[in-house]
Amino acid sequence: MFYAWYYIAGDSKMDKRRINNNIRKLRFFQNEMTQQELAQKVGVTRQTIIAMEQGKYSPSLELAFRIALAFGVPLEEVFSYDPEPGPG
């Protein structure tokens, strides 16, 4: 599982939250789909797929749904959200 860290503005502090994704694993189980093939299917660059897999980018809701559709799985099989604050 890969983690993307981002911040949600709170009252006077920032809370660390995480969005997890299974993109790399799902690509492997889709006949080893390449990053470029997935990027073309969902209308983004290969660099965007790389950033998501590395947890450096969280996709928009629309892109998240396009990725799930490209794999033919429910959104929850691609992305999950951990509401507990992360370390640090």
C-alpha cells in the first residue's frame, strides 16, 4: 500500500491525514499494465501516475473515479482514507 500525505487546515493547527492507493498493485494484476498505458486510459501524464504511486500527489475525485474505471474495480479498491492523524 502506498501513502500520500497532505494537510487539512484546522482551527489553528494542521492535521496530517493520509490517502492510500493500490495503483501499482492493480497495474500488476492488469497484465502488468504500464504507467504510460494507465496514464493514456485516464487522460493524464505518466509523471502524474508516478507521483500518485509514490504518494506525492492525491488525485481529484474525478481522476480517482477514472482510475477505478480503468481497472474495472470499485473506487475503494484503488483508494482508501485513513482519518487518524499520521505521525509527526
